[in-house]
Amino acid sequence: MPKLYEYFGLIILFYSNEHEPVHVHGKFQGMENKAEIIIENGQIVEIRFMAVRGKKPLPRSQMKNFRSVVEQYAEDIVQKWIDYFVLHKAVASETITKRIK
């Protein structure tokens, strides 16, 4: 379960047995949401945020943080997906210490 980012207590990660579309999970104190990154012709065209079945959703403040990180880092997330799931490379975790506006 590669952790991609940590942002003020929010953990953004892939599960090791993921499937397409490209997506990440945001976890905070046992709560969780996910974001699907929709790609057409090599371009990100949409990001869909949704609940995870069986999990309590992120609180409003952490959902806002999750949206901010995914929107800001969407291209990097896609590259990390390719590196991890297609090229079988390790991906480094990053701690984001500056607030995203």
C-alpha cells in the first residue's frame, strides 16, 4: 500500500491491488474517500470524488484538503500510478508542509 502524500494528517495512497481508472484514497483517522482521475487521449479531463463503501467519509475539512491535494498533484499521481502499477517501480512518499491555496 504505497503512501503518496501526507498533508496535515491526511494520508493519500494507492492500495497494492488497484484497478483502473487511476484513483487514490484519502484516509484520516479511519475515515476514507477516493478520487478517480479520468484520462482521455492522454489528458486529465475530470476528477471524481466519492465515498468508499463500508467506510465513514472524511470530515468536511479533510475532504477539502483531499480535493486540494488531488487537484494540485493530479499529473504527479498519474505518473506515480504508471510507475507503480505499469513499470513496477517504487514510488516515494512526500510530506506536503505548505498549505495549498
